Amino acid sequence: MKTLLDIINLKTHFDTQRGTARVLDGVNIQVKKKDIFGLVGESGSGKSVMAYSIIRLLKKPGEIVGGQIFFDGVDLLRLTEKAMQRVHGKKISMIFQNPRSSLNPVFRVGKVLGEILRVHSGLQGRTGSDRAMELLADVGLSDPASVLRQYPHELSGGMAQRVMIAMALASTPHLLVADEPTTALDVTIQYQIISLLSNLRSERGLAQILITHNLGVIAELCDRVVVMYAGAIVE
């Protein structure tokens, strides 16, 4: 299977008052097309920093100081900010931790999802609404029209996570980065999200990086897994 993402000797450091923290210190991974790739490790091991480095959404004092991130043969670290935004929109999507805090509390789901479809797919009006309902149905929400009218605080944890996945799929990406997608969900909802992610791979061929500390989720979903500790891959 062709390599989709190739990370070579990636180094991400944070300058602090107490010195430089080498949060990622020479990390190498490869993700194949259609792979579900697991990234596991304790809190603080560098998993989420890896995700933010891949999509270049690191905030100061974090900085990528070395290495290469090849996506479909293109080194993302050499792209301009504008070119990288196009990659975000069309090729790589991310599901962030804590879906409710990632949704804007003052906008209904339909407003946010509609804006994503307008910007990345050029869909507006009735066409955009129909596509939004299709996406919500695809992630297993039984009453998409009702969900579009709801605010984030009106959604359950599982519904909010499904909405976030629908938003990530709106631009038909090639790679989905999921940062702790089952955290704070009960066991039944966790299983539903795991099944959904598995179906996305089998039905769409969607490659995924699954970041978690839950080895049960890793065992259920992933083709390959690496274990991180203190900014390095140890297994």
C-alpha cells in the first residue's frame, strides 16, 4: 500500500523559562493509504503535539525545529500558510479533544456546518443544507434536520462527537487525525464511535491517525500502533 504520510526525524520544541522542552525529539512514522494508525502513550508523551505539528496548528512557544512531514509526496513544512490552509480544507481534517468546546456555543450546528461546506465545497442554500443532512446521517444521527437547528449545549456527548466527525468529513479528506475521539464518552457510545471510524475506512478508504491512551480502542481499530514516551517512539 502506498505511503500517504511520511514523518521523518520530526523535532518540535517549546521554549520555556526553565529551558527548552524537546516535546518531539526525532520522531519517525509512516501512515499508509487506508491505514488506521494508532498513536498511544501516557499524558504528556507528545501525542497531541504530534497531531498539531502534522497540521501546522502549533501555537507559541511551540515550534517545529527540524524534520520533514511528507503528505502525498509534498513536504508540508515547506508550504506557505495559504497553501497549508488548502491542505487543511481538502486533504487533512482533524477531530479535536472535547467536541463541545470545539463547537462555537453561539452558532447552531447548521450554521457552522453550512459555512464549512460553503468555503471548502462551494455549496450554499438548499444544496448546502441537503449535503449537511447527508453528512449527519452518514455519521449515524437519526434526525439530521433537528440536529442542524440545535446549539452545541443541546447535544449529548456522543452527538457532539458525531457532529465533529461530520464536519471533518465535509471536505472529503484523505486523512483524518482523531485526537482522543472517545474520551469522556460512556462505553456504549465509545463502541458506536469506534464502529463509525471503522466504517469510514471500509466505505471511504479513509486513512486515520488515532491518538489515544485507551489500549482497548487501539486493539479494536488499528492496523499498526506506536507507543510514545517523553517525546520519542519507544515501541
